[in-house]
Amino acid sequence: MDAATPGHCGDSSLNPRGTLPRTAFPRLLDRSQAVPDLISHAMSGYLARPTAERRTLLLTVAGTVLPDLGRVPDLALATFWPALRYSLPDWLFDGLGISHTILPLLLICWVVSFLAPRPELRRHLFGCLLLGGGLHLAFDYLQRHLFWDYTPLYPLSSAGWEAGLFWSEDALFYIFPAMSVLTLAMWMFQRRKAS
């Protein structure tokens, strides 16, 4: 595919700033990849604690989507107001990925845990959010990307790292369906076991 082909990484008609990686079908992935990715993360929280009480399970699932909440402004602008998003400098959005690093995630979980009124509930909230956030990071660190790596030890180190086992777009085509089948099977097994 050459630079004149729509969907090529250098195609300025689809990406005026030329900074975001593109595939052969960029509009589909720009808008729809985020939801299956979030659902896959949420399902990993369920699969990690399928027998936990409802509150613990929900808090763990909330922790699995916590690192991606920083991406909401960027995704919303890119989806609903792309001309505005791509006219803004990238540095406005670069810091929003900091929640995908270990130390800032610990800090975010700790700060959010103060929403709980009692110390024992704070510890429980912190543990559930940290487990969910840790699952999210582990899942994301297994991916590979064309133009960047995750920086797990930021701010101590800016060295990037990824295992590179699958492409980030695979969440839409392979990981999401596989996680859906596993989650459904686990749910049916638990219902059958309970009856």
C-alpha cells in the first residue's frame, strides 16, 4: 500500500497531523476498537474473580477500565470532533496515557480509595482497583504497536517495553470474541453449579 492509498499511515486526508498509526480501515478502528478493548478488559476482571461477592467483582471490573479513563477526552474528540482534535497539539493528550504505568496507577488507586468512608473499605477498594488495573496493564503489555511502546516504570525510567505477542487491533478480531466465549462459559458453569 503506498502513501496515496486511503488508510496508509502517511495519508494526511485521514490523519491531518500524520501522527497516529492507521490501518487499511482506520475509521472502523478509530471508533470501534475502544469499546471491545474496554469490554475485554472488564471480562478479564470477571474471569480473575468469578466467585467473588458482587461488590468485590464490580470493583475489580472497575479497576480493569480505570487506566483507559484518561483516554476518554482524546477518543471523544477524535470521534465526534476530529477536526478540532487534530488541530490541537498532541502534547495536550500525551499525558493522558500515564495511567498505563505502574507507579501512577498505584497513586490513582490510592487516591480513589479515599472515596470509601471507612479504613477497611479503603483497603478493599484499593486492592480491587489495583488488581483490576494490574490485569489491564498486563493485558496491554502483551500487545505490540507500530510506533510506540508502553513505559511501565515511568517516571523512574522512560524505557519502553512490550511483549509483542499480538497487535493492539487484535482485541477487536480475536481477543474480544475469545474473552466473550470464556466469560459466557464461566458464567454458565457458575449458574449450573449454583442450581
